[in-house]
Amino acid sequence: MSQVLRDARRHEEEKEVFIDRKDRPKFHLASRVGWMNDPNGFSFFNGKYHLFYQYHPYDSHWGPMHWGHAVSEDLLNWEYLPVALAPDMPYDRDGCFSGTAIEMQGEHVLMYTGIVSDIDENGETHHLQTQNIAFGDGINYRKHEMNPVIDASLLPKGGNKYAFRDPKIWREDGVYYCIAANDNSEHSGQILLFSSMDALNWKFEKVFLSNDRRFGLMWECPDFFELDGEHVALISAQDMLPRELEYHNGFGSFYMTGDYDKATHTFTEKDNHAMDYGIDFYAPQTILSPDGRRIMIGWMQNWDSCSVHSKFTPWFGQMTVPRELSVKNGKLYQNPVREIEAFRHDRVEYRDVIVDNAEISLSGIKGRTVDLEVELESVDENDIYRKFSLFFAKNSNFSTHISYRPEEESVKIDRKFSGSRRAIVHQRRAFVRENRGKIKMRLILDRFSAELFVNDGEKVMSATIPTETAADEISFYCRGRVRMNIVKYSL
Ligand code: FRU
């Protein structure tokens, strides 16, 4: 084991004892200490789910990347394991960037991007990016002597060796495939496909997907899978331009559905949509669970707003709740993994509650670790209510709310009064069409986050909130008259 890895392992062990469990999310994986970004190496190995993450243990801000590591049997109770990868080799000495994992002949195999500072022909410093492999037993990993297994020599013409990262590896019909993100000579993202018989000797196959500057500029963290008879590509894009409420400025993750011709590795795009319409979501990864579900987890943060927290925070960065994906009518649906049902307790139910131009609260409905489902419909079909709002993480000083305006066919999340002291994005909206006031909203709260699943996962909105946990009230407001059915569980 290298000294760099040993130091990181000792550091996280020493520092984590200063973090009270109650100051962390309860069932969302957060950084053990220091900083976390992308989920990495999401996989099932030796009877457990493994989740690694981009990790800078020494500071709550981004720095030389390590891979943090945690395991879980139910995707909600996570146990930290020691740092898995540290930047300790000539080809990754400035960072171990994102990647994925698979099982190979009983071993756990990580494929990741190694970063090395390099000075280009104009004298400017860039990060040279190559793809590397590490084999392990689920705790300790040894980087392969053939690393880097994919380097700039395999890039197609115009491919930028300083923007070439985030390999997603999978096996199909006895062949290993890998897709990785790359920038081309037009400063536009592309996804490259490589193949290998042994995961060590790789061959460039083709440019699998091209951005042509339609969705931001550089692309990152690709994923690709078949689901419910469709093929789906997930991509996270930098520098997006807004498109109605579909895409917003900055960093954004989106999916494309398409047809896939396996023989020629050709993906023909059909449709595209945002993955999450809230404020904090990026770099998702998926796995196929042992029982055949496609499960996704994302980083619940945004690069444009994540650097504004205090330097003294002992941890920063958390994942979304793991979400089961499905495709219905060509659209991707997301719902919290069903494992959450075993987590629920203290059920409270209300039926046919009328809110008539008022704000009300209901006995037993409060908390900051909550699974709350609210079904709404207009009391009068001919006089649809104007606005419904659900306030939560609330006390006399703070609150965050979700509101639905049937006439505008939109749902909004607003954390302006959540305790944030920064001029960052605090609101986002999503269209929810043709419901005439009939809508189903499921809200998952876990102390410092809110995830809203609208109409059984048709639209999702995620946001982190800095609010003190004592702010645990929930209330319901309506301009007009609405009928509500409510089921609430504590988590
Ligand atoms: C995405 C990303 C990846 C990269 C990692 C670095 O959030 O920029 O492309 O591998 O973060 O931490």
C-alpha cells in the first residue's frame, strides 16, 4: 500500500469521529470526511452494493481526487470502507477521476481516469487524462501494471487528450466494452466506444455519440443500458444553454432514448429530456441489481453552487436516494428504491382534507426524515384552484416549499428561505402537463435534502437545503379549493 493511500485512510479514520451522525443525512450516502462529488464504481460484488465516490478527504472543497468507498445491503444503510484509490502512481498522481466497476472472475475491477499535470505546446498547464484499471477484493485494490490501458494513442482524430474521462465498462457477449467522454477539436463533447477481450488490451471502435453543441459543450460521466425495450444513454453536460424548462444554464444531466444496432454499435437517437428538474443533481450512474432492476444514483449537488459552503464544514457532498428506473411511453421514470419501504415507520394518513384559501398543518405530519405522499384534486372541476404549496423544513425563521400552479402546468421548488446565505440558484420549475389540478407528489426528506417525485416518477426535482434540523414543520397552502389525500411515514 502506498504512503499516499495509507495517509488518506488514517486521516479519514481520525477525522470522522468528530462528526455527529445527526449532522449527516440518515440514509443518503454523504462524504465520510471532507469533500464528495460523483458516484463511482456503483456495483454489486460479494453480496453487497458497493458505491465509491470522488473524494478529497483533507478538505471540504474539491482537491486531488481519491475514491471513497462504502457498502450497503439495502442501498440505504451505508457502511464506510477505507479509501479505495489514492493518487499515487505516475499516471494518476494528480487525481483518480470518475469511473465504474464490474466483476471479473471473482475479482472486483475498477476502471477510472488518471490525471497528470502536463504542459502543452503553448506552455499552458492541462491535465492529461488516461483510463486505468485496478483489481481488488472489495476492500483493497491494486492498480494494474499495464496502466494506462487506454491513452491518447487510441483517440480518434481531433479527440482532446486533456478532456478524456469517466469510463463506463460493461460486458456483453463475452466482450468488454467501455464508453468514455471526450472533447473534440470543436470544443464539443463526444462519447467514444472501445472494446476489449480482457479489459486490459483495448481497441477504439467508434464515436458512439456526438454532441455537435446541442447539449452544452464538454460531456462527462456517460452511462448506457437497455431498459424496458428501449436503449438509454445518460450524459452530464457542462455549459448548457437553457431550453424552456427542459434544460437550464450550466451543468445538467440528461437522457437520450434511442434504437441500438448491436452489430454496428449504432445508437439512433429518438428523444431527450432532463434527468432531474431540481437544483442539485449531476453525474448519475446506474447498475442492474441482482433482481433485475436498473438502479440509479446521482451526486446531489451542482458544480455552479457547490463551492460556496464554509471551509470549516467537516463534510460536504451527498448522493441522491437510489432510484429505480423504468421507461413508459418513451419517457424515463424514477422512483425511490423499494427498499425504502422497510425503512418506514409511524404511518399517518388523512383522506379528503379540504384546504380552502388557507394554510393548514395536520397533527402527526412533521419531520426531517420523511416519506410524504400528497394526492391533490380540485374540489370543483369548473373552478380549479390557482396555487397549491407544500412547506417543509419550516419554523418561524426558515422554510422550503414546492408549489403547483395548475393553470401554468408547472411545479416549482423554492429554497430561498432555507437558510442559504449565498446568491446561488434557489428555485427551479418543471412542467407537469394536462393534469387540471390532479397531481401526485411524493417528497423524500433526509435532513439536508428534498427530493420530489411527481406523478409516480414522471418528473423529479432534487435540492439540498442547509436548514437547521430543528425546523421540522410541514404545512399545506391553497389559493382556491383543493382536496388532499395524504400518507406520511417517518424514515
Ligand atoms: C464530473 C467530473 C468528472 C470527473 C470528476 C472529477 O462531475 O468533472 O468528469 O471525472 O468530476 O472529480
